[in-house]
Amino acid sequence: MFIRILLAVVVIALLVWGLFTTAGRWDWMQGWVYLAVIIGGGTVSDAILWWKNPELLRRRSRFGEGTKTWDKVILTMLLCFSPAT
């Protein structure tokens, strides 16, 4: 659980850095709204799933047996490039 939280903090920090470094300023309102929607939506989604079905949340948060290599590649690419959308 600690590693998952640490990874989330690192991803959020990189997202903040990437958004506001490229914008060149910290007072960019659309960037803060985007962050609030992304972080808030993910947090609410995880909280509801944890409350309703914690086993499903555990299964969805890691690769399972038989996960195809192409599926791992696509997920990695999605995680890397989703902040750019």
C-alpha cells in the first residue's frame, strides 16, 4: 500500500511539474482545474470501489496471471501519455 501511495505522489508531482513548467507560470487556472478533476475523480472512484468491492480494487490494481505482453505495453503507454491529454 505504501508503494502505491508513493507512486501516486510521484505521478502527481511529475504531472504538476510538467503542466506548470510548460505553461511557464503557477497561476494558470485551467491547469489547477485539470489537476483537481483528475486527482478528485481518481480518488472518488477508488474510494467508492474500495467501499463497495475492495477485492475488485485489489485485482484491478495489479497485473494478473495470463496478462498478455501487448496489454502491459498498452497500459504502460497509457500511463505515460495520459497526462498529455
